[in-house]
Amino acid sequence: MQRHLDEFGALAVDVVAISGGSVEEHAALAASIGAEYSILSDRDGAVMADYGVEHPDAVPLIEDPVARPAIFLVGSGSRVLASWLTDNWRVRAHAGDLLAEIRALRSTASR
């Protein structure tokens, strides 16, 4: 996502990541990958539960809640406009696909 951050910004889209790690872990991760977007902590898994993305096969010895890979495009009023979900942690949505979906949603909304 970082490589396409300017493209998301040009569309007035904020990129935010959320996971079960601690604030300190996320700060270290952001520094190590050069992330210029927010990485938020969901230590108790409340956001994961709200969005129904708890990973069903998460390793039980991990302290932090684990989410399956998911991306949500959230519009005004917290309305989910589009989502991508998978149970395979190796599968991720590609930024180009997300940008295309955002443009399509904007095009449809302007008609």
C-alpha cells in the first residue's frame, strides 16, 4: 500500500491498517517498512469481531487476536462500500485492484 499512497491520497482516501499487535509493535513495524499510514492496535479484537474477520484457524498460542486478511472501503457514515476477505493469509488484495474499485465506485456515485 505504501508504494501507492500518493494515488490513494489523490482520491482523498486514507489508508489505515489494524491488527492485534501492540502500539509499540506497530510503531516498530511502521518504522521498519517505512509506512506513512496509520497502523492501529486492536488488542482486544473488538474491531475484528465487529467486522467478522477473526481468523478461524489462528494459532491458539498467540496472545494477540488474529484477523484473516481483509480490506474494507469505508465511506461516510461508516458505511462499508466494498470488502475483500480471504481465509488464506498468503492472499492479499492488490493496491491496483483497490484503486480501480474506488474509481468505479466514484464513477457510479457521480451518475
